[in-house]
Amino acid sequence: MAQFLANKRILLGMTGSVAAYKSADLVRRLREVGANVRVVMTANAKRFITPLTMQAVSGYPVHDELFDLQAEAAMGHIELARWAELILVAPASADLMARLAYGHADDLLTTLCLASKAPVVLAPAMNQAMYTHVLTQENKRRLKEHGVIVLGTGEGSQACGDVGPGRMLEPLTIIETINELFSTYELAGKKVVITAGPTHEAIDPVRYLTNGSSGKMGYALAEAAALAGAKVVLISGPVALAKPKHMEVISVTTAKEMQDTVFANLSNCDIFISVAAVSDYQAHTIANQKMPKESNAFSLTLTPTPDIVANVAALSNKPFVVGFAAETHDVIPKAKQKRERKKMDMIIANQVGEGRGMGSDENEVTIISARQETTLPLMSKHDLAKELITLIANEYKQGQKHD
Ligand code: C5P
């Protein structure tokens, strides 16, 4: 049990609730499964349990002030936000849920929740009337919509004498739930930028150069990455697909626009997955009026578009770069050459044609990196995306270890 939590850096936030007494046991049990815990307490949390107790069980001084010069000198709030791989707020009061739901940063805990890229998990604890109040339920829905994980509550008698939902889950249940949630969260806290679909390169106001890419593979990968816990930015060429949820989707038209948008979104990007079938050429000049039909053959001057994936891979602080190679023949040798030429960490090669690859619902691919060559059988792009995200996450983590 608890393999996800082993060696994880967990920031435990505590707010004002009588359930705060359970947090000491929670820290002890988190440490037992190998987690490294730092505690942040709000002013009201300190009315229920002392920072000294939490310091003793966590082994580190408690963080409680946003504007404390001494604390900032030791481990500033931004450093603490970066340190955390998971923020667990237990107990989470109705007030904390309300403040977080509306993006407040008026104390250290809410500031850390906003400043950190780590996933945030709340274990609510409050009186049953407060918990079932329509505003608390509305805040809970809003938090979930924005990616915050809100755990359930226990039911039973409460400190105030009421009976109902709102009791904080027991420490062991919290640990088991988090472990289960995150064992499949291979990309928790990572930022992934994905390009998908074709590009359109205008020739005149009504005509353009493009290809048969549907965007299905890129969209499936974006959804799988979001399900794996990543913060996803999907940069999409013109496609006829519904906008996926739980990610930022930016629509672009041309290769140039796609490259500009990719570069504008690269800060803090951990993994770049270039799935888009970017047009390799663009018209040298775009006619500003519809070109008349010619009765004879005519030629069009084309110039190359920017090679987005190669330009990203050439950056000194590049993310982990994954590209695709759709080929009609000599698939593997060509993909290997392409990976090396464009300096990609990983390339996903597939044969196109005969109902496979571009535009179809299924794909059969070979994944090539410096360390491996793995061929996956023909399967739906949806299932394939999940497998690819696991392979990409593993390879990315291997790379991190060797850096
Ligand atoms: O050279 P080729 O187009 O086959 O390379 C395919 C890979 O390069 C894909 O990952 C594709 O997204 C990327 N690419 C790009 N910019 C281009 C052309 C291709 O990022 N202009």
C-alpha cells in the first residue's frame, strides 16, 4: 500500500476545525509510508492544536506566516510551493474552500495553493449544516471543475452535537484514497503542451494547402495526459472535434501561428508532444483576391514552414520532446533518422495508408527513444493514447534521474 506516497514531498495544510487533532496522526502515518511532510497552519488552525505538536510529528518547523522575514529567509513561500509534489489540506474548512474557489491568496496556505503546480487535495471538515449549505456545495463543484480534488466526508455525530455529513475522513482512509487516486496519476503536476491536427496555409482568400489529419490522435493524447494529472495546453489546427475539458485549448490556423503559440506557452513546460501534421510548405505569396481558374498548368512557389518540433528541441532549456513520424514506407529507419535529426527525445512512428494512421480511429505504432524500441499492436487511438502517456511518463522520469 501507499507506493505513490513513498518519498513524496507533501505539504499538509491545516485550517480551523476541531478535526485538526487528527492531523497529527495523519502526519505520523504519512511519514510511516515514507512521505516527507511539511506543515502549513492557518491562524485558526493554531487555535485547535499547537504548532509545536505539528513540528514534533513532522520533524520540521511549521510554516504559518506569509510575511515573515525569518521564514522567507529559510524557505520562502515560492520555494515551498515549488518543493511540494502534493498539497493536502486536512482539515479543510468551509472558509478555506470558499477562499480557494475564488482564487484568494490572503494567507500563506491559499497563496501556496495558487502558486504551486502540485495537485491540491482537500479533506473537508465542518458542521453538517455548513457542509450541506448550497454555497459550500457550489464552492465544492467550482473547485472540482478547476482540478482541485475534494475528498468525501464521514457521516456521524459531530463535536457540536449534530449528526450528519461533514466529519473529516480518518487519516488512514485519506492516505488510502490519495494513494489510489495518484497511483494512476503518472503526470501529476507536470505541464504538457501538445499540438494536434493539420494546419491551413492560405494560397488565396478561399484556397489553402493542408493534409488529411483529423486531430484525433493529438486530442486523445491531450485527454490521456489530463487524466494522468497533467496541466495540458492543447494547440490545435482546424479540426471538427469537440473541445476536450480540463485543459486549455488554443485554436490556430497556420504553421507560423502554431509555432508562435507553442513558444508563448513553453514556460515551465515539462513535456512537449508534437502530434500536429504541420504543413511543410506555405505559399511564397498569398494572393489577396481569388485566383482565376487557369486553363493551362501553372506553378505555385512554395517556401518551407518553420519546423516547430525541431525548433523546440534546439532550445537550451528544452522540455522533454516527443514527435511523430507518419511514413508510407521504411517506417522505422526513417523515424530513427528523424528523431536524431530533429533532436527529439522520443518519436512515435506509424505507417500511414490502408485505414491506418491519419484520419482513422485506429493506429499501430512503434515508440523509439535512445533507450527503447517498443511496438504496440493495432488499437483504438483512445486506448493507444493511454499506453503512450504511460510510456512517455516513464521515459521522461528516467531522463530526469540521469540529468
Ligand atoms: O518531418 P516530418 O514532418 O515527418 O516530422 C514529423 C514530426 O515533426 C511531427 O512530430 C510533427 O508534429 C513535427 N513537425 C513540426 N513542424 C513542421 C513539420 C513537422 O513540428 N513544420
